[in-house]
Amino acid sequence: MFTYRDSPEIRIAIVSEHRVFGESLAYALDVDDLSVDAVVRAPDDAGLRSARTAVVIVDLEGLQMPIEEAVPHVRDLAPRASIIVLSSREHRDTLHRSIDSGADGHVSKDKGLSDLRRAIYCVAGGVSYVDPRTDERPPAPVKRHQPNSERLSPRERDVLRLLAQGYANREIATELNVAHKTVKNHVSSILSKLQTTSRTQAVIHALRRGIV
């Protein structure tokens, strides 16, 4: 088991038979309000038994058991955690097998890190996530109730939109061509206006309210 630093925000565990991939993904995700606590090589590894883990990412490739068995094993060890299945296969059958087995989300490996981060925010906030290209079902209607969002400036909306897409602060600064400190100031303003105390809460609020 490979262990990482602590963080006060969303704690993640990764299940991957391929250690290089798992540990590389961990380092890529371990930014801002995301913290990777551990990488394990099997869904039944006792290293997943942590009450503080909020999201478990299961790499489908290399699993020594079918997804129908892997997800319940993870659920037994981390009953409070949401589960995302990560797969290089975009077939609807793979998506449906993942969801039917009890996973909360499914992401294709050819998507970028921002999509995976968005999925993490979604499932951590109780919102299921699937790659729309592999889901033939139409998206559920979003309730547009924005009591506090009307006070957001156009630039703050841009920042919030990128936050919801999983961008880290430095990536937002690059995308918007502004200073890193400017992004931090925008984030602080967004938290204040939305009456939330963390980036994670702001993103969840935005996703649930249809602000982004």
C-alpha cells in the first residue's frame, strides 16, 4: 500500500493493479482540495478500510475479479465512500455493469483529469456521474434555482465553471490568463457569495443548483 499526505478536503483511495498508473494518478489528483490517502492493488485490500475515505476510484483494467464482485468488496470495506469505475472501455455494457454493481460513477480513461475531478466532486456530493458519450439516456433535468449566484460577476462565473470541471487553481489561472493570486481571490469571493466554506461545497452547490 502506498500512503500519501493528509488534507482537510475530499479524501480519495485508488484501486489499481498497475502500480505505476495508480501512483501516477494519485500524484496528479493530489492538489488543492483533493487528497489521495492510499493506492492499493485489489478491491478487497484492507487498506481501503478507512472511515475518512470519501471516494474510491477503481481501475477496471487488470482487476483479478469481475466488476460485479469488485465494487461490492470496496463497498464492504469503505461503506461511506462513493465509488468511481475508471475504464478504457467506452461500451455501454461496461458502463451499465459498473452502475448495476453499485458504483456511483463511471469515467473513460481517454477523458482528461478535469473530467475525473468533476466526477469526484459529483459523487462526493451525492450526484451520480457517467460519461455522457457512453450513456444513451438523456440527462436529468436540472433545477435552476440560483438565489446567491446572481451576485457572481462574469469572471467569478468563469472561475466557478472551471472549478466544477475539476480545474486546479493554477490551471484556472492559465486558462483565464490571470495571476494565481487573482484566482485565489475569486475563489474566496465565490465562497462568500455562495455562503459555502470550501471549494468542494461551492462546486457541489453549483452542480445541484444548475449554476454551471
